Amino acid sequence: MCEGDRAATLVAMKFSARTTELIDSPIGAAFAMLDHRVNDRPLLDLSQAAPGYSPAAVVADRIVEAAREPITSRYTPAAGLDELRQEFATDLRHSYASSTITATDVTITAGCNQAFCATINALAEPGDSILLATPFYFNHEMWLQAEGIDIRYLGCTADLHPDLEEASALIDGTTRAIVLVSPGNPTGVTIPVEVIADFAELAARHDIALVLDETYRTFRPTDAPAHAVFDNPDWRSTLISLHSFSKDLAIPGYRVGAIVSGVNHQREALKILDCVAISAPRIGQEAAITGLRHASGWRREQAQRIARLQDHFVAMMARAPGGFELVTSGAYFGWVRSNDQRSTDETVRRLIVELDTLVIPGTAFMPTDDGMLRFSFANLTPAEIDELGHRLETY
């Protein structure tokens, strides 16, 4: 077959509108602009919301050890290694001061994104509706669109908490779930305990799920429980809590997350997981076990270090360099308003091309362009945060 025939064959292939109509990955789109930079100086990368630092030494050592063990190349049980499910249930009972969580409530997944995807597929089908709190995590929106789910964007209050009254009005007979993220990605805002309780009660009243993504729970400004929903003996009929070991243990490449839910949801989610990855990688699960058992102090130190970086970032942004206003911050993130009159995508392009500063446009997290930007400061040094301020001042 000649080159022309091969090209014609490729053009003739048809693709699903559910994917062709999706946005490209905002991270990938931002990185694609790096080739157009006009300066020769170090890049300030505020795009990634995952650790750029190495895991604890004890975890790294276990990864090396596990890589040499023949069993590491094999599948694990579909729901995850029993040891990891036990250790994580213990961690959760301590974190939430709740005795109701057991290992049987835990399903291990290949990252928290997979946890979300399997959860949604277990709950909803095309034509069903799901409430998605704004600003949302972009992969959540992308998956709901890919699955033909009717997304009902849930607005927020002035303090960026999901609006309970609006949520109540959006729910109807097609609604299957409410999706919240706390702390928020991209805002970093921690939803108050009482607000989460109100949403759990609303979901229970309508016999729908409350899907709560708690990826950044360790990076909240308190050690108090993130919510009290686990104290309700009936929580399994309403709450589905999603977690990530990537952030807590700095192992994003090893793909380990978790779903905490009742047995009925687990059974349906495991059907999806069996079709996608069979089980989460064993080597990542071994790393997580070691981290939970032996790296709790290291986890606290990293959370405290990032909290100090946040304080430094907030202090720098207090002068609104270049007209960029910090609306809120928390966890890994600063949610920043640009006073530029051009579109947010154009603002991001100028920041990357001319100021060598890589950020993600707020349009990745909102259905409208409100002039917002996500700054992920957690992988910068204090000196780089200062340099960020200097660059923004030249905008």
C-alpha cells in the first residue's frame, strides 16, 4: 500500500463524538506552548497538582525491594491487597475519629481518577444527571461528558462553598449523584464539616449518592476530621469517598487510589475495574502499605512544609503583582483572578511564552471564562515563589 492509500485509510476512520467533543488535557495543552517561549531562563512550573518531590526513603526502599520479588509482577485481588485495605481502614478510622470504617469498605484502584470513573459508571448511564460543584476538577467533567451524563453545574457561595439551596433545586428524577471535592482542585478551599453534612443529608433524602473526592485531605489547615458523615451508621447508603495515595506518599507514577463505599456500590464498581486494569499495580500497593505503616511522620512533615509554602505564596500575592489577585488558596493551589481584558487562554499563553510561567487556565475548571487561573505552588521553593512575584509584576 502506498503512502496516499495509507493516509486515506486513516482519514476514513470514524471516532466517537463523546471523545472528539471533549477538550484536550489542559495540562498537555499548556505544555504544548512551551516550544514558543522567547526567553532562555528557567521555567516556573505551576501546572502540576501532584508531588514533584521524592517519596520517603522507607517507601523508596520498599519499591526497590518489591521490584525484585517475583510476586510483584502478578495481579492482586480485584479489590486490592488485604494488607493495604486493612492499613488504610485503620488510617481512616484515626483520621475521622470513626469506628465504623472497615477493610471491607475499601476498594483499591489505579489512582483516584480511576476511582472516580468506576464510581460514576456504577451509578449512572447516558441521560442520567449528576450535579458537579464548580469550580470542578477538569477530569471529572471530561469523564461525565464522555459517558453521556447530563452535567448540572452547581454554583458556589461567596466563600466558594457549594450552594445547598441551588443543589436542592437542581435535583430531579434523573439525578444519580452530587460530586464535591474537598479541599478543592483548583481552589484549595476546604468545605466545612457542617456543609458536607448538609449535602449528605440532601443526598440521602433523595436516594442519590454523595461522591466526595478527598484527594488533598492531608493538606487541610487542621488535623480535625474532614467531616462526620462516617459517624452515621447508614453512611454506606449515601457516601462514596475517594482517595489518593499519590499526594500523601508522593507516588503518583505508581497509580494507587481508593474508593470507600458500601458493598452494593463496590460490587458494581469492581465490574468496571475488572474491564479496565484488573487490579491496581501491586508495586504501588506495596509502596502504599509501607507508607501507611512507616511514613506517617514524613507525611506530616510534607504537609507542614507545603503549608509554609502557602504562607509564603499568600504573602507574595498580597501585593497583587501585575494585577493578579489571589482569591483563595489551600492544599496545593492558589485560585487567582487576572485583571487582563483578554481571554484567559490568551493570558495563559503570554505567561508561558513571555514570562516563562506555566499555569492552567480557569476555563479548564469552569463552564465560563471568568478570568481565573490555577497556580499550583506546592512544587516551588520559597525563592521560586519570590521569582514568580517578580515575573508577574512585569506582566
